[in-house]
Amino acid sequence: MKRQPVRLLLTGAGMGAADAVPGVSGGTIAFISGIYEELILTIKQFGPGAFGAWRQGGWSGLVEHLNLAFLVPLFAGIVVSLFSVAHLALWLMEAHPLLLDGFFFGLVAASAIVVSDSGTRFKLRYLFPLGVGLLLAQWLPGLMPLVSTLGNESLILVVAGSIAISAMLLPGVSGSFLLLTMGLYSTVMEAVRGLDVTTMALFGGGCLIGLALFSRLLSWLLTHHRGSTLQLLLGFIIGSLPVLWPWRELLRYQLGGEGEMIPLDYRYLLPGDYAQLTGESAQLIGVIALMAFGALLVVMLHRRGLARTTPTSPQTASAVEKE
């Protein structure tokens, strides 16, 4: 299959921008773009097997083993976005939160269509992983403040990195939102903005650990229990929607170590109630229009993704065939 590096670069940029916004997951962008399973199976290839591939086939064998024709432009898009497009997303989050939440709500809600159109027939036993996904999406943010009790600042950053990157691989679970509930969102974003090498190295080391471990778990689940895993991911997606509901009132919060506000509980409102409570416009027409645009974008991306052939490297292709 002929690679489309520009398309992969743009997809990576979308993933990076989504990961920067609390409540949205880069994994969701990968899922609706039709590259999710290839991404997981490709990341899994980074391990001892890569050395064997290099010994047998040289650099060309290593490039094929690691599926770098896919990974390099995608990763480049993520990195460029985190240092550029993500700043726009963060500005929109502060300046136009209702409109941004509306767009991402429609985008994430329509992602359920992608899961239902995955070619897996629903079975009654899928209700269990679906329920587990829903519950985990609700419980995980409440558990994250425990990370700050580890004491050692360097250890906290490493653990936070491994958790955040694992969450970013899951559609519907926002690594940025989990960082926010850990009280580390501002720390990490300021480190990226200010090029704080020490903080980024500790956090990045944790990300590498999380990628190495979690990608293997997800790869195994997708290979051996694909239907149940897709329902688990659907549960994560649906469970994340309340965080993106535009009209909500913050009921409880706590302050992090650097004074940042960590949300603990929301009350979800109708647009009219929100306008009456806050005295501000609910921006109903704009929010609904962006919800519809986000949903339409998902449908269009998914239809284009269906036309693509799945993984081309021998390792990823054989893994998909086993399903």
C-alpha cells in the first residue's frame, strides 16, 4: 500500500492537539481515522525483537519491522502539534470553552458509530466489558490525586507520564484530564512551553515505560479478544462524554501544589439553566452547530479510513489476520 505521509502528519497533529485538551484523547482521533489498531501493533514492535530484525535484515529490515513509514510522519505531526497547534487549542479552551467543548462532544459522541461499524457483531457477553469501560471512565479521575501522595517529585512525574500516555492510547480517556486531576497539568504544559528539559525527560521516561507495557497489553487484547476490547473502548468513549458536556457547573474542587484548580464534581445543566445561573450566553446555536460539525467530521474520516488497507508490516498484518 502506498503511504500517505501528509495524511499521517495531519492525523498526528490532530492527536497532539486533542491530547493537549483535558477531556479529549488522541486515541479517539486515531480511532476515527482508521489507524488505531495499526498504531497499537506498531508501538508493540519496539522491543528486543527489533534487534533481531536489524541483525537479519539490516537497516531496511529494522525500518520494516518498526513500520517507520507509518510511525515517523504520525509522530512528527504529534510533536509539531504539541509545540504549535496545541497552543491554539489551549487558547480556545480559555477563550471559547463552550464552543470547543461542543465540537469535541460531537466528535467523541460520533466515535461510537466507528465502534459499531467495526464489523464485530454484538453479543450479550459484550455487556460486561462495556460496563467495565463505563465504570473505569468514571472512577479513574477520582483515583488520580493518589499519585501526588508518592512523595518524591521525580517519581511522581515518571508515574504520571506512564499513566497519561496509557490513557492517551485509549479512545475516550483523556490523558490531559487525568493529569489535571493529578494536579500536574500546568506543570507539564509549562515544561513544554518553557522547554524545561529535566521535567520533560522525567515525564517522557514515564511515557516510554507506559507505551512499552500498555501497548503490549492492548495488542494482545485486540488480537485475542477483539470484540470485547472494542466494547471496552466504547465504554470509555461513552463514559468520557460528561466531561465534555458544555453546560456544566463546577460543584467541588481542590487546589493542586501550584495552585491549579482540580475539578472533583460537576452538575450538568440544560442550556437555559446554564444561562440563568451564570448570566452568560449559552451560545446554543454555535455549540449545536459545532457538535454537528464534529460528528460529521468523524463520519467522513471513518468512511475514508474504511478505504485504507490495515497494517502492511509482516508483524502487524499477521496479528490482524489472527482476529
